[in-house]
Amino acid sequence: MFAVGAAEYLALAWTVTVLIGSRVLPRIFGRTLVGGGPRWRSVSSLITQWLVLPWCYFHGAEVGERLFIYIFALYMLIDFVIVK
């Protein structure tokens, strides 16, 4: 049986944050295409790359590794929800 732990809750929190950001960030940073993607999406990615992924690396162990795997997969899947 699969036990829900800290990594799963953190992945869920990250997903909710990105989904909320997909509603708020376009109003702040605009939808202008920069490098093939909207500017707000680049800002969203920077937040993950500068805060969440380093946390996964420095936290290490099981939670950090599992959270990294979840975020990696969710990054690919979340585009199906937020791309318009």
C-alpha cells in the first residue's frame, strides 16, 4: 500500500500554487511571448527553479528526491491544464 507523506503533500501544494499562479501572474507580467512561451509562465518557472528545486536538493533524502520526481512529472502534465 502507498502511504501519503510529506513529498506528496508538498507536490500537491506546488500544483495548487502553479494553478493559482496561472490565474494571477498573467495580469501582473502579461501574456507577451518571450522565447516561445508567455512571460508569466517564465516567472512561474523561475520561482520553482530558484526556490523549490534547490530546497529538494539541500533537503535531500527521501522527501527531497520524491518531491523532485513529482514536480518533474507534474511540470509536463500541468501544461494540459493551463495552456490556452
